[in-house]
Amino acid sequence: MGERSSLFLIPKTRTYAGMTVRCEENNWVHPNEYHECVISLKSQVALSNCHVTTNVSSWSLHGSCFLYKMYSSLNKYDCYWVLGQKIFRDFVSRSLQLYTDNRTGLGYYQGNCSFTSSLPSRNGTYTYYIVSKPELADNYSYQLVISSPGQLDISSCPAFVPENASVTCKCEANPPGSPPGVVTWEGHNDSATLKLLHVHRADNGRIFVCHLTWATLQSAEFKLQVAYGPDRAEISESTFQTGAGDTVTNLTCKASDYFPDVLYTWNIPCHMEVRVDKASVCTMTFQTPETEVTCTAVNTQFSTLTAVAVMTVYGQGMLTKRDLN
């Protein structure tokens, strides 16, 4: 078994850097044989302010770490990021800055090690880590999850809004995706929430488009439907005599300026009531010489939106009518 010889340098100071060390072997088998090596020293590199950010709008990924306490007696410095077999290298060694450590008084280099790349296109889990020369004292890695978002949902948006009210309408994807998709309303703000103040009937029918930005673009539409009116209701009357001598009157109540529709109610029992041309026709037989008839038109979406018409009718026909709008 061969002999072994070891050399220990204590302490490991930079004064040994570049020194040539020779190990000689001198015996009858290997006379005057020797091996030489040059001593090189390097430090363990420290990291700080490591972060990785994603941007789904540009479908990109950016990572950065600040490296310090870098020293190599061979003046060899490098840094890069790794994903599987891919290497991302934006590092330039000449951009390193020399500084003096306050505690030891020794000189070291420092600088940023960053990269920018496209986000992966397929769903999955991806691990990025940083490699440095000299080697790192502590490792840093970032795990990225790519997961497609669900369909855009605007179910929280109201079907109808009363005139002069405000609207809050949220657009979202469930699940939101990873990294989360960016949801915006076209022509409005950069928020997933659409806010409209004091909508007017002129806004009725406007289309608002919500976009989800991810690897692919999704869109969904919200149609604003403003419920308004009725602004007026009027009663008209026609009277005729039956063969039995009874007085039969048709009262027609018609509302105007409303959306989407109205329901009519009468304060009297109608012998027959039919809906004709967006109006209510009430057929009645007067049993008293005078009857005050009220017709109320109510918006089908909001019962607070009403118009009222009143008519006083004699058995032989109309006496007076009033509009209570």
C-alpha cells in the first residue's frame, strides 16, 4: 500500500493564493517524480433580495438575486439561472463592483444576477434555481405553477338596474389561474370591477366587454338594461248599451315611456280584462251612478316605478279623469 502525504495551510489566507506547491516522491521505483499544483482560494457567495415575478400580459418571467461576498483568486466569476436543462444567463462579470468588507477589511465583488424569459406554455410545476461561481453558501429556488384559468363569469352583474341607480359589476374567472389572469373592463379601469354611477335610460342597451389576459385571451359581454318608467298612464273610455238595457263600458289604460314592460292593476272588478297593444282593456258594468276608477301601471322589474291614472265614470259615461303621475 502506497504512502500518503498531506499539506495543511492554517489559516487559509489570501497570501497563499497563486502559490505553487510541489509534492515529491523519491525512491528507487519513482526517482525524482513530483506533482505540482497552484493554490487557488475562493469564497462562498452570499445572496439577498431574491425574487421572481411574473407578467401574464407579456407572458414573461423575471428573476433576480443580489450576490455579494464574491472572491476568486483565479478571477473566475459566473452566475446563471436554471430550469431543467435550460440555462438563462444575463449575468455579466465585468458589471460586478468591488467593495471592502467592514469586518474583515478584505475586498469582495458584488452585483445582480437576473434573467428574463417567457413563461412556460403548458400546465405544470417548474422549479427555477440560481447557480454561482464561486459556489453559493445557501441555495435559492423558485417554484412556478402554471394552471389555466376557468371561464369568465359575470353572473354577479345585475339583469336590470333602475334609472339613476349605480351599478357594481364584477368579472372573474374561477379558478383564476396560476399565475392569476389579469381581468379588465374595456375602456374603463384596470380593475375586475365595473362601476357605473347614476345610469340613465340613454345608457340602456350599452355593451360592456370584460377581458381576461393570460396565455390566451378570453372575453365576456355585459349588456346594461336600465329599467325606467312608466312616466305616464292614461285612461280612455267607450260606453254602449246592451240589449238588456245595461250600460257596458270599456276602459283602456295605457302607460308610456317605460322599459322593459308594465303590469296593470284596476281598483274595480273587471267583467273581463285583456291586454291589447301594450294596454289593458277593462270591461265593466256600472251598478252605481258614479264610480271612481284607478289604473296603476307598475314596472315589471321594480315595483317602485309606477304611474297612476284616475277617472270618474257615471253609468252613462265619463265625467272626469285625472292623471296622478
